[in-house]
Amino acid sequence: MYPETDHPTIMITKELLKNIKLPELIVEKALRFEKDYDLTPEIARIIAKEKPELFENFVRKHKNIQPIIIAQTLVLTTKDLKSRLNLVSERLTEKNFEEVFSLLNKNIISKDSIPLILEDILRIKTFNIEKYKIVDDSEIRNYIQGLIQKNKGISLNALMGLIMNYLWDQLFVQE
């Protein structure tokens, strides 16, 4: 073989070889995710293989969310939406996840509402934040105290029924 004459010769030295940074192998990345983020081996492997940059960006950006919640959302929740509800979870964008994680990070929604919000996004391309906001404890407490004051002669079971109806409407009724 003849040497290339159009380009200058590059001498490969030990110093040059020492400065070459090899990419992290998927197996190494999965082990690091298990250790650094306390992920299960299965979830760490899937994240390392399919969405490592996206996962680490969300973890860095949303410090108030446990990494396992981010990983489960990206892996398990999307698979569940696809298999159980027959929705095309691949249509979920980075922006969709960012919006949901941002709300969770600010404690505006609970982690339990994530699958419902993503389902809404896939079905109707948007979601109503009012439907998923965390109900303030003081609001519930004030309602219950007012209910007790208005219904002094009512039985405990009847009072509990009124409270449960209110809580059901506040927490679970979906428009």
C-alpha cells in the first residue's frame, strides 16, 4: 500500500492514543444508571439502550423528581399506553415529556397523574391542567370543617359520605 500523498502524515504517538476518549458502552452506561440513579437493572438497560441522553437531560433539569419516576415514565408508562390502550406512544415528543416533568417538578401535579396526562395528549393532543392539579390540603381541611359546622346533628357515617363525595369530585372526576 502506498502512503497518502494529498494529506500530511500524522504520527500516532502514545500521547495521542492516551487522549482518545472512547464512548461509554451500553452495558457500562446501564451499570452507571443503576448505581447513580438507583434504577432496576431492567429499566437501566432499556434507558441506556433507547433514551440515555433524554433521560439524563430530564434528571439534570428536574431535580425534585426521583430519577426512577422519569425512567419509568419514559419506559414503562409509554409501553403501557401502547399495549393496554392501543395508543401510539411513539407520538409523544420530548416537549410533551418536558411539560409533564416540569409540572411534576413544581409539585403542580402528582406522579400518579402522568399516565392520564400522556393518555390525554395522545387521544386529544392536549390536556387540561385543572383536571390534574394537586388539591391543596388546606382547601380540603376548610371544606370538612365547614361541613361539620353545618351538619352538627348528622351521623358520622353520613358525614363521611358527604366528605367522600366531595373528595371524589375534587380528586377523581375527569370532566
